[in-house]
Amino acid sequence: MSKMAEQETVEAKATVSPCWSCKGPVPRASLFCETCGAVQPPGPADHFERLGIPRGFAVDEETLSSRYFALQARLHPDRFAGKTAKERAASLAQATALNDAYRTLRDPVLRAAYLLRLRGAAAPTEESGTVDDPGLLMESLERREQLSSAETPDEVRSIGAAAESDARDCIAHLAAAFAADDLAEATRLTTRLKYLVKLGEEARARAARLREASPC
């Protein structure tokens, strides 16, 4: 059995937990107990389960946002103003967990890294600056040199546009790699996507500085 299949088998055995109020069964991604209606603390669900979408890299952003805002609306503080301290704390914890899930899954780099961790693979982190791929390292050095040498906003915008186009292609390739369960390729592409997104951000910042510095 693969690691992924073993993990899913273990998770399937822990799909419910007892409600803190009535002890009834509560699915681990549920906000409320279906028996007594009490809001629950966040269960041990992953971000995909928490937002009710299939686990995978290819995420429909409209569905993701719709699910998030619908769930957060059910946790609005006004709904719990007259509830016990325990229920207010549980609703706040649920809202925080949903915020974390949404922030992670709406960002392709964070989503890819999170999915790699769920599948037991090492993932590049926000803090990691090391690139082990010689080809990617060379590409990074060359593009950053081009960016630092660019003298006009138009030149910088061109570099940024190329990075953004490559990032879109990288996202498509990442979806294919995850669908094929090719974690080595998914890890490589996640590192490249992280670099391309950062290059695009740096290009936008440099273009803005050049515009400010140019005479009217």
C-alpha cells in the first residue's frame, strides 16, 4: 500500500468525534453538532476537508471563495454574542482555522507546499532560499541579472510579464504532476513557481521605483 493510501485509511478511521456538549457524533470538518447545534472546536481536518473541496492542486478559485465566505458567515461574532464563553471561543477558533485554510489554498505556492506535506514529501518553505536544481539556479541568476540591469519601466515590465506567464505555465504543470502523483516533479515545480512569483513581485516593485525616479 502506498503512503498516500495508508494515510487516507488512517484518516477514514477518525472521521467523527464526540460533541463537547451532547456527546453526539460530529464529523471532524463540521462547524456545528447536528444533534444539539452547538458550535464545535476545529477538528483534525486538513484544509481541503475544512473548506469542503476535493484534495488536490487543481482548485476552482470561485468555489473555494464561495465555500470560505459561506462558512465564515455562519461564524460571525454577532451570532454568538449571547452564547457561553466556551462557544464563543470555539467559534473564534473555527474562524481562525478557516482563515488559515483559505489563505493557504488560494495561494498556488502555499497550496502546492501544503499538498506536498500532506503526501509526506519535503516542501520548500517561505524561509528557504536554497535552490538545489542547477538549471533553476542558473535561470534565477540570469533573470535577476536582467532585472538589475533593466533601466526603463518598460524593460522591467517585460521581465515581469515573462515571469508571470511562466508562472501560469508552471501552475498547469504542477496540476499535472500532482494528478500523476509525481512528487519529485511537483517538488521541483513548486520551487520554480516560488521563484517565479517572487521575481514577478520584484519586477513590479522595481518598475514602480523607476517610474518615481524618472522626470515628469
